[in-house]
Amino acid sequence: MAIRVLLYGLGPIGAAVARQVASRKGFQIVGAVDIDRNKIGRDLGEVIGLEKKLKVRVTNDAIGAIKDGKPDVAVLCTSSSLKKVMPQIQTVLSKKVAIVSTTEELSYPVGKNRTLAKKIDALAKKAKVAVVGTGVNPGFAMDALPIMLTGICERVDSIRVDRIQDARTRRLPFQQKIGAGLTREQFAQKVKDGSVRHVGLAESVTMIADAMGWKLDKITDEIQPKIADKAVESELLAVDPGYVCGIIQDGIGYSKGKPVVTLHMEAYLGAPESYDAVTVEGNPNIKQKITGGLHGDIATASITVNSIPKILRVAPGLRTMADMPIPSWFGGK
């Protein structure tokens, strides 16, 4: 029997998820929710760019969509902020529907989000369903993948993950989120107000440390601009020398004053090589490099879709990728 799926949020990632769900066996789309007036009332197939109609109308009424569609799982792709998506999560859980979300702060809630996480966990257990936050990063590249690689180790002393991306191939919102085209001063201001940054490094550092059984003294999250030394452009924007072409960000977890988890990310226009690399110091040492890197948008949509059947197999409550079944492609039955 096909898994009944409600799509909540039809931005670039939500639409990519919808296209995959529509094209794969084992899924049935039973509802679609978005607040964009230009999408409401239209057929979902048209909204997400398919050449066929899916006979599902986009609505802004989540409660009505759940009542009419009776989904098994809701896929929530609306915001990086847990505080912002909290009302949406509460709405879905009130109807006893499991959730797979791309909300970065839900992947492994830290700091002030722990209070919200406890509430979600309680609501999910009351509804007897599970909730998980996932994506390529956080959710896989800088947490689930290195955690899994340590499964063959006798001892682990430290873990480092490097994620280097040539942002020229990414969509415009991503290029803007890393500050491409800004002056140094503009970049600094946007870092200060939180509009330029990668969300999720503290979450990933904590997930790794908890999986290893390490107690951290502190976590740092530092951001620097990558400055273009020559003119560089994508199909979407151009950057002159001396302007920001991207971001360098480091999340580091310290135990007993020593860095034990280091997450280093560079995303900028014109990076000479894209790759993801994991280095584990221990016994044995492990060095794993994914040449070409994990494609952010494709990987995020894919791991979200592939988590849909798995969320139905875990115990009720708020789950993370550290306690979910091993990620794998789902092709239906």
C-alpha cells in the first residue's frame, strides 16, 4: 500500500521533494499546503513544474488538507527556524500525522531550542507518531555520515569534516545566503543579523559528540567572508575583485580544552574543487573523500524523501538521524 504524503511548503526544496514523491513508486500525494497566493488553488503538478496534473490543489488550509487527505506523513519544508515552524508542527501533530522536516534547527536541537524540542517530543508521543529533521547538512554530510564511519573504529580521538562547494551551480537564494556580491561591511552586518550564515553546525557538532559519548566544554561557530581575488560569476550574479564571493564557516566542539569535532565549510563562487571529506583520528584512522561533493539541493530533497518510509518504522517522539535507521534510497514496492 502506498504511503500517503502531505507536502507542507512548496519553495525550491519543497518543490524538489514533491517532484520526487510524484515520480516514485510507493508514495501517493494526498495534499499540498503553501501560503503563497500565486500557488493557492492551482494544481500541484503545475506549481512544481511537471508536465502533468496531479489532481491535488494547493491550499493554505493545513487542517483541511489533513482532514481531506488523511496522510501518513507530512513533509515540512518551510523554514530553518524551529521557533517559526513550531505552530506548523503543532498543527500536524494535533492530527496524529508523522513529520519529516528540512528545518535545520530541528535536526538536533541545541540551546534555546531544547525547550521546544521537549514539547515536540511530548506532543509526538501523545500522538503516537515520530518527527525528524533532516537534510544534506545538517542531517547527513557533517553528522550522520561521520558518525556511521566511526562504526568500524576501536577508538576515536577526533573527527573533522570538510565541506567545500563551488556555489556557482547552486540556486540564487543559496548564493545570497552565503553573501556573494556583498562588500565586507555588508557581509559583517548580515552575519550579525543572522541572514548570512549556514544554520546547523552547532547541531551537527552536538550530534557527533553525543554519539561518541564526549562531553563538550564549549562549541564555537565562526564565520568569515571569502573575498574574490578576481572577477567571478555564475549564471545568476557577478562578483568583482575585492567583494565577497562566499562564506567560510567553522563549527568546533572542545572537550577538556581540545578540539574533538571540527566542521569546516567553504561555499563560494569559483571554488576550484567541490568535495566532502571526513577525517577520523583514532584506531584505525579513516580518510573518506567524496569527489565532486554532495549536491546540496538534490541530496536534501532525496534524503527527505528517503526518510518518509523510515519515520513510520521508529518509536513515537522526536527523533534525529543519529537514531533513525541507516539512510537508504526507497524505490517503493
